[in-house]
Amino acid sequence: MFPTIFHYIHTYGLMLAIAFLVGIGWVSREGKRQNIPPDKVMDLGLWVLFASVIGSRIAYVLPHWNEFAARPLSVIAVWEGGLTFYGGVLLAVPVGFLFMWKNRLPIWRTSDLGAPAFALGVFLGRVGCFLNGCCFGNPTGVPWGVTFPENCPAGYQFGDVARLHPTQVYEALAGLAILGILLLVRRKKPFEGAVFWTFVLLYGAWRFLSDSWRYYDPQSTVLWSRMDIPESRVASLALVALSVVFLVILSAQARRRMPNSTVLKGEGK
């Protein structure tokens, strides 16, 4: 593992920075093709970035406060790891929608532009997690299991003898696969919002599956019918359900508009 390079640069923070810069560049380029001002894209990206970092950090710190009580200032050391993805989603999505609404940007079209960048960000961010040794999996006997060194979060929990599921690698590869699917959906673009909500659906479904291999401490689980279930699995199910609802609604709206446009074209001839 390489939690730092050159003795002082945290690889996790570096990968997050790269993901943000690449994502902003991607959305800005695509936005120009659809007459969305690049400066608005940059402002939107900054708001979403800040909201996602703050939300994901709060979601991690609250159930792990015992780790920060002795050093409260370490709460701001996000470059060392300790971010909860869904915490960032819960804050970043409404902040992003509010920004688009206030700046009169087409919400679903702009969201569609950002979805592939999110998927690429998942890939880059999870590479950072692997290098940092966080977001690791449960012990396993599979031949591709990884033994982490002692001086990383996985090593602190299991030592340097247990082979663990490399869930960071699983999710990084899933991010690339989702990116490929989103590019195909974008090419057909059945309706505005399809790319964004397809991302939510695919990521939520994948995360629900992959969390069966990932390690979670007791503070990150909820008790349901005498079973400890990771909070992220509950959030994944909620996102899958929400995405299905929006995909159905937006698809129905698009179908209703198509006959009207056909009739108008016929009347004009």
C-alpha cells in the first residue's frame, strides 16, 4: 500500500483531487456542446465537491466520534481517509439541484452530463482507497484476496496475516463498467434524466451486492429483525427504488410528449 508518496502527499487526497479535476474537465467539455456555460459548470462542480466532502465526512465522523474525541481538529483531515460515500450523496445532490434551479440550468440535462464523471470518480476514488488501505473487505480464502500491511486501516483491524476481499478494486472496476453503460445510454438518450438515474440505479444495485463482501464496524450498521445490516445497504435499496420511480416517471412523460409532437407535425403539412 502507498498511503503517502514523497513522504507527505496522501494518495487518497491526491486521487480525490484528480477525480474532481477530470470530472470538471469532462462536464465542461460536454456542456459546451449543449450550450451550458463553462463558468456555471465550474461553480456547480465546486459546490457539489464541497457538499460531498462535508456530507461524507460528517456521516463518517458521527458514528466514529470516539476516534476523534482526543483530537477534534483531525476531523478536517479528510485527505487521510474516512469518508462515507452516501453521506456525500445525501448533501451533494440537493445542493447541486438547488444550484441548477437558482441558476436556471436544465436540471436533468445537466445531471446527465455529470453522471459519467461521477462513475469515473468512483473508479479514481476507489483506487485511492486501495492505496490508502481503507474501505476494505472481510477475510476471504479466494486466491485474489489481498494481505494489507499493518500501517493502514485494514492492517489495524485484521493485522498483516488475513487475506481480505479487495472491495476497493471491485468497486473501481464497477465504476468503469458503469461508465461504459452510461456512455451507451447517453448515445441513445431516450429521455433527459435517463443517464443520471441509470447511474443511481446501477451504483445502488452494485453497492448493495458488494457490501456483502465489505467489512463494516458495528457503528456503521443498523439492527433490523435481529440482524446487523450496513447502513449503506439500506441507502442502496432506497436509491434503487428512487431511481426506478424517476425512470418510470420521466419515461412516461417522454412518451406522452412524442404523440403530441407527431400530431403537430401532421397538422403543419
